[in-house]
Amino acid sequence: MNSKYTALSLACALLSQNVLADTEITIYNQDLALIKTEQKATLDAGQNEVIFKDAAETMLPDSAFIFGNGIKIIEQNYDYAGIDTATLLTANIGKTVKTVRINEKTGENIFETATLVAANGFTPVLKFDYGIETNFPGRVIFDNIPQSLNPSPVFKAKAQTATAGEKSLNLVYLASGFSWSANYVAKINNDETLSLLGRVSINNNSGSSFRDISASVIAGDVNTVSQVLAPRMFKRAMMNTMAMGAVEEVASDSAVISAPSSVGGYYVYKMPEKISLKNGQIKQISFIDAPNVKYKKHGRITSPLYFAEAKNSFKDLHPEVIYNFTNQTEDGLGLPLPKGKISFYDKDKENALQFVGENTINDTAVGQHLTLQAGRFFDVFAKGQINSIQKQSERELKTAANTSCPLFETTYIYDVTFEITNNGDKETSIILKQNLPAKAEILTESLKSTAGDNTEREWRFSVAPKVPYTLKISVKNTLNARRCPEH
């Protein structure tokens, strides 16, 4: 049951009328898709053979099942005997076939009949009136293709029903060879808002092509066991997928996916209209168009200074370009954002759009805050140094009797200066971060700091063009170190 196809045309072998299929595909992030085909057919009371043609080549066999109201599935089989020379020879063993070879003198075709006795791969063993040929210097011609051979996978089932009439049958299975990703474009409108466009890219490497299907993608990583869901979990996922079909309706003239549905802790994005998906094709569909998302932009400097017994410094550190926005309705957004790549574009002085950096985002729920680095400022740079280190106090700690190197606790006062230069033409907001040791504390600072992550302190300020900004702080830190006497 390894298969990736779902242009499924359900045919009942005992029926003469044609039936139509309605196919849905739900694509996950993990080389996985849930494929459901619903088809109607008129069945006789009792047992019927039903055939789902063109089942996916990458079907995961343990996941496939068929169901329908008032229908009992007695047996189901996946058949895929492809059509080539070897399979045609094997299927015709014991039958009379035509042969053709070329008369070497005249160049004419010589047609004969023979019994196909056996086949060794692509080599036939043929019985003619004159004897048996094991190395026949010609070709075998077949009148037709045996019913046992299929150009594409076929899923067959024996279905039993108590009453005759039109029935709805569903084939549901998982298949590999599908993937999707989210890509975002953030175009800067002005200093306060940006336009966020989101696209879903669906990649079909399943070996099958699909026409006029309903498609959805699921954001979030579902747990799988060798890419096959446990039966209960699989049925629940299938039922949830079926249930949301009538909810996710979008106007036919809209190119944007509607608000997603929440299913079992994941989010499902349904395409606004039916799509066709060719094998080997990547199809992109818009799913977010938020023209006025509030944002803030600043430079982020993470100081590498450390507080030890020796002075240290840094220079020419260019701040990271950081974009901040919150995924909430009041800020112009408020939709679950699947993980993906986000590219930033801004306009230059001549109003031409320019690429200014990109990053990735994780799955982002409504209410979450996004802090994204897009690059580094070119015209803004910083330097910092520990100007002086003063010993404030020192004491010897109790030392173990078996060591000759006493342990000292020493407290130092560090005088620190940061200078940020802005050679651009716009005022730039800066967040300066400095990590402090666990025992350290700030004694004085020219600008009040706030707590950052863990033991970080943060200073927020703006740097005007051509006017360097200076920040001064003093830090107290206590170090423990052993000192061995000199010999």
C-alpha cells in the first residue's frame, strides 16, 4: 500500500454507470498528507467489488481504510502491478502470443504465433511448431493488457450492504511525498506600520497529479510512529478534518485563506477554492494580507564586556536591526502564524523597494510577541571599555588543610563607558544589553536600566545623527580566586 495518488475514480465492477469523486488533501509539515476521497455509486444488495483507481503510490498501507453508512468492508487490497515488458510476459504465460522478427536477407517482418511457456525477466521462452526458442531474436506482440495489470495503483475492496441503492463510500489514507511551508513578506510602510503578506507553498513530490481538489494545510508537528498514526488517533484526525469542511468557506473571488480552525491543538488553513496540484509542482497561495501592522524598529547591542581582574574593551560593534511586533488584532494582525521564513523590504530615497534582510519565525499564536533580526546597521557602531578597576575589599576565606593555595574573596569596582555613534541621517533607537555576573550590582548609571533576560541589564535610548551618545556605569562585582605563594 505504498502510494501517493488520489485522483480517485471509484468504479464498481458490477455497475455500468460512472461515478464522480470528491477528493480532499490535508498536508502536514512532516512529508505527510491525509487524503480522503468520497464517491457515490449504486450498489446491489449483498457483496460488491469496488475499485478506487489511481490510489497514491506512496500510500502508507497501515493507514488506509474505507467506510460508508450501512456498508461493511469485508476485505481490502492494494494492487500495483505496473505495465512493462516483464509484467506483460509474466501475465501471459501459457497463452498464445504473436511474434515478429526480421528476415535478414529481405528486411521484411516475419509474423508467427507461439505459446509463451515461461519468462525469465524480460526474456521469453516460446514454443513454436518447430520447437522451443529460449533466445528468440525478435519481439513478442500482445493483443491487450490483462486486467491484472494497472498503469497506476488500484485500491480494491469487497463491500457488503443489506440494501441496494446509491451509497457514499470514503477512502481515507496517509501518503508521503507532500510538504508545505509558510513564507512572509514584510514591506515597511512608514516608521509605524508595515504590510505583512503570507503565502503557503505546497510541494507535491508524490508522483501523482490532482485536479479540482479541496486542500488544507496543518500548522504544528503531529506525532507519528514510522509515519503511521495509531488507529484511534488517525480516525479522530480524519473525523476532525471532515467536520471542518463546511465551516471554512471563503468567497470565490478572494485569494486569501480565511481564519484557520483549531483542531486538537493544531491550526488548519483551508484553501479558499479548489486547486489543481501537478506532480513536481510548488503552488503558492496567499493566506495573510495585513496591510497595517504596527511595529517598532531598533538597534540591539549585546556588550561582550566581562568583569574580571583585567580590563577589556570592544569597538566597531554594529547593532543588529530588530523589528518588533505583536500578533494581536489591535495591532493589525491577530492570526495564528505557521513557522516559516519572513523577508523584509523597505524603500530607499528614490522610493524603490529594496530587500533589507530576512529571518525565520516559529509557530506563533495570537498574543505572542515577535522579535526578529533582519541584519545590522551600517552607519551605527558602538565601542565600550572598562576604564578602571579598583579593589574595594579583600578577605581570605577558610582554606582546606590539604592545600597551600589560600582562597580569597575580592570585591572590585569597575568604571565602564559605552559610546554609540550614528553616522546615518535618521535618529536610531538603541537597546544596549550587558550581562552581569550573578554577584554583580550596578552602583551608578547615567541612564536608568531595566532588567533583561536572566542577569542582563538593558538601557534604552535614541542616538541622533552625528552626535555620539555616551553611557557611563559603575559595577561592583565579587570574585573568588586561589593564590598560591611564589617559590
